[in-house]
Amino acid sequence: MKIVILDGYTENPGDLSWEGFEKLGEVTVYDRTPAEKVVERIGDAEAVITNKTPLTKEVFEACPQIQYVGMLATGYNVVDVEAAAKRGIPVCNIPTYGTAAVAQMTLALLLEACQHVGAHSDAVKAGEWTKSADWCFWKYPLIELAGKTMGIIGFGRIGQAVGILAKAFGMRVLAYDGFPTQEGRKIADYVELDELFAASDVISLHCPLFDSTRGIINKESIHKMKDGVIILNTSRGPLIVEEDLAVALNNGKVYAACCDVVSTEPVEADNPLLGCSNSILTPHIAWAPKESRQRLMDIAVSNLAEFLAGRTVNAVNM
Ligand code: NAD
């Protein structure tokens, strides 16, 4: 089987191996593929592996030999899955691989907002401690989490993992989710959304991006929150109306916003959050520790191996 990997770089920038796929067929790996080169690069490959490179109806029409599409991600919105299904092509994703990593990053962002470890280390290295009149100094308020309340919107795998970490820091945990579970009840008190907004010192987003969740953090919802709330987003950028959040950051209603994801990625130069002194922004790295990427690789290889053995798994379109 000929296998083409259209945009392998973010999954494997060189610290992992493609050998799992190489055992299954003749593999060609591209770091990234622009839209106009997709058909040419697929060529006569029967298995197409993509992360964020779009596979449109036109691509499936131009490459009728495609038998299998494998995602290097959980999300598959870049693929016209219905067009694939009409041609009998399964689109197989990675349902979960990075729960611990995303939860860890969420707490890393929160701790940065509370302690500013990076900025304090930079200040020390710039000589500010050496010149300090006192034996210690701090450049930002330092915030203790114990006793504070974290409100988690979307209490699934990652939300619950974050809840467990927040509890370990001594926080009270509230959760909003349409599907409360027994496991969830052991970690958090389920509340309505407005109660969560009103009672939380920290609000963390872990729901998927749906029409019902797009813009869930906006002018009106921010108005319902405590003054000085901290907002964390390691889920999806469009959950936040960034213009509204920037206003609230600049007037101090929101103490800090820490986002691993933004509305358009890579971030656009005029994104309003870039200009806020109290935003902390990271380039969508929560998923990316090597351990998580290895897990993702293993599942992507196993998805294709299962397909070749006649047992399609993790198909999202059939
Ligand atoms: P999950 O499916 O286990 O949990 C999602 C939860 O959200 C579910 O419990 C669901 O009931 C709930 N939900 C659905 N609609 C909701 C609504 N309208 N309001 C509140 N809750 C709602 O998913 P997960 O594995 O925990 O992942 C959560 C999100 O994390 C993903 O959708 C993805 O956007 C994001 N993610 C980000 C990264 C990253 O690198 N930053 C990596 C992986 C996942």
C-alpha cells in the first residue's frame, strides 16, 4: 500500500519515528502541504494521513484510488467526511491521547498567572535581585490557590483531569456539563452556568467547540463573573469573543486570561489579546509533549493496521 503523510511536522518534528507506518507500506512524508499541492502529492497513494491539511470533495474526486484517510488528531473538521463516506472511505481519528498533557498545561498557565515564574526568573537574571534593597521582591501580586474556587465548563476527560489537579491545590471545584457523571460528582459540584460564572475565582474551558459553545465567554457572561477572575482556555479559541475579553482584561474586570488556543491559528498580528499586558498566550502546545505525540502516533498506526486487517476502528464517518 502507498501511504502519504501530508503534514507530518507538528506530530513528528524529528524526535519520533514513522517506522510504524513504514512497516505497513511505502511511505512518503511531507512536513506540510499547501492546498494547491494536495492532489499532486497524494498521487496514487491509497492511504492518506493528515493533521490539518484539508481533504475536500474535489480531492476525493481527483484521487479515486484513496481507500483510507487517517487523522493525526482528534478533530477531523478539515476532511469532508461525508464525501469520503459516499465513496466508502473510512476517516479514522485519534479519540483521545493527551488528557494528562492538556490538564498539566492548564495548571501551568494558571500557576504562571499566580506566580509569574518566567518573569521573576528573567528579572533575577537581569540583575534586579542583585540590586534589590531587600532580600526578596516580587513584580506581580502572588496568588494562593488553596481555598479558591475553580469553575470548569465541559467536565469530560480533560475537564475532570483538571478538576483533580485543582483539588490537589486545595481548590473547590464547580462544573457545568449537560451530562453529569458519577465520576464527575466525586470531583466537583455540578452547577448551572450562571452559578459557575458568579462563584468562580478561576474559570477553565474544556467543552468542545459547538454552535452552542461558540462565544460562551463574551461581554454578558464576563459581566456575571467575579471581579478579578482568571480565565483559562486550553480547548478552542472561538469559545471566547476575544474583543470582549480584551476590554475586560484592559479594565481589570478579568485579572488574567491564559490561552493556549485563539480564534485563528497561527495567531493573527491584530488579535486583541496580544496587546493585553495581563494575557498569557501559548502557541497551541497543550497536546504536544513527546509522550502524548508518541501515543498519538501509536494509535494512528494501529488505526491503519486494523483497517488493513479488515477491522476498521475509530471511523468517524461510518
Ligand atoms: P470530552 O468529550 O471527554 O469532554 C467534553 C465535555 O464537554 C463532555 O463531558 C460534554 O458533555 C461537555 N459538553 C458538550 N457540550 C457542552 C456545553 N454546551 N457546555 C458544557 N459542556 C459541554 O473531551 P476532552 O477529551 O475532555 O476534550 C475537551 C476539549 O479539549 C476538546 O473538545 C478540544 O477542543 C480540546 N483539546 C485541546 C487540546 C490542546 O492542545 N489545546 C488538545 C486536546 C483537546
